[in-house]
Amino acid sequence: MDATVLVAAMGFVSTLLGAWFAAYWQRRASREGQLLTAKLRAYGDCAAALYEYERATYNRAKARLAALPEEQRVELRQEAYRCNALARSALGQVAILSGSGSLRQELEAVRHSVGGLNDAIDPADLKRRHDGVAMALDQALGRAGSDLMQ
């Protein structure tokens, strides 16, 4: 076999392999960028939904402790139910995108503790529970932020 043909074949194979590797890494980087963007959106939506759920549930519990009539509390209850549904949906998105099952469990525990605001027996207990939820939510969001950096 002629050396020129061998060198030409090696050059051709190298060109094909180079093009394949470049395309592979470009697709991989693009996919990772899209995944990061989706995670960022989902984590942000989840944080917003949990904060809204906490606000609505806090207002509902505060109205109950203030002994407002049932007719006035119905709207607050419905808002809390709606916010809970949005929070559950956002948690589902986090579960799909996150590689960490513990992050979803931590965020689910926050959602559950928000529901515990309804069990407050007086305004001081409500404040204590509210502070606990805020601290747990800050910790969970810190973990979500570190998950984005991995």
C-alpha cells in the first residue's frame, strides 16, 4: 500500500472523528445548559409556590385565631388550598429535574410544616411555627442552590 494513501486515510478518519467528538460535546453542553435552565426555573417556581402557600396558610390561621366568622374565612381557606396545589405541582417538577431525592423530601417536609400552621393554638404558637417554616425553607432553598452548582 502506498504511504500517501495511508496518510490520506488517517487524515480522513481523523477528520471524521474530530467532527463526531465536536458534535457530541456540543450536544452534551447544550443539553446540560437546558437542564440547568429548567432546574433554575423549577426551583424558583417551587420557592415562590412555597412562600405563597406559607403566606396564605398563615393568613388563614391568623383569621381562625382572631375568631373571624366562617363566611369570612372561606376565601382564605380556598386560597390556601389553591396555593397548596401549586406547591405540590412545583415539587413534582423539582422531583423530575433534581437528581437528589433528599432535596424533594426536604421541600416536601417544608410544605407539610406549612400545613402545621393550621394547628397553632395561639398567636405566639403561630409565630413560632412561622419562624420554623421560614428557617426550614431557607435551608431547603440553600440546598437547591448548591444542587444547581453541581
